[in-house]
Amino acid sequence: MKITEITITAARTFNHPHEQYSNLRPEAVLRASVPEGEDPVACVRQLQAQAEGLVEDHKQGMLRSLEELYQLSERQAEMLGLQSQLKRTQDRLDEIRKAHPELKLTNGEAEL
């Protein structure tokens, strides 16, 4: 039998790091012609190693991107909470100042 062409598939299935019931599956399919006089088994090993490397690199890139998106989303939610808290605090200060105009705030301390 003479092998003239090789097709290799490599894939990874892994859980989404921040979602339940969500899997990701990067995959690569590589095809190569086997040159005359080349060892087809060696060609398969080389092509498989390339495909595996591509898929693993892609997986790691996906994980980095997902982590960056997650952290960005967390910081955005934190900012919204802090903004809301800041508004409530400012509103309360305004209420106290209105009810007690004799109070003055200097150096972080209330004075009469």
C-alpha cells in the first residue's frame, strides 16, 4: 500500500471556566501530501504534533480571553455597585446638611 495523503484531526473538549453546563471544543484538521520516499509514519507523527500544538495553543488563548472577559465583567459590576453606594452616601450627606445647616465638615470631622 502506498500512502500519498494524510489527514489529521486534533481536538480538545474542556469545561468553560466560569459557566456551568458549558463546554468548549477547539479543533484543527490538517492535510498533507506524503512526498515520494518519505516515511508516512514519521509524516503522521509530525503532522499530529503540529495539530495538537495548534489546538492546545488555541485552547490556552481561549482560556486567557475568557478570564479577561470575566475579570472585566466583575470589575464593571463592582463599579456599578460602588457608584450606587456613592450616590446613596452623597444623598444622605445632602439630607443631613439640609436638616442641620449648622454642621460643617472640616478635615473629615464634623464641627458645630
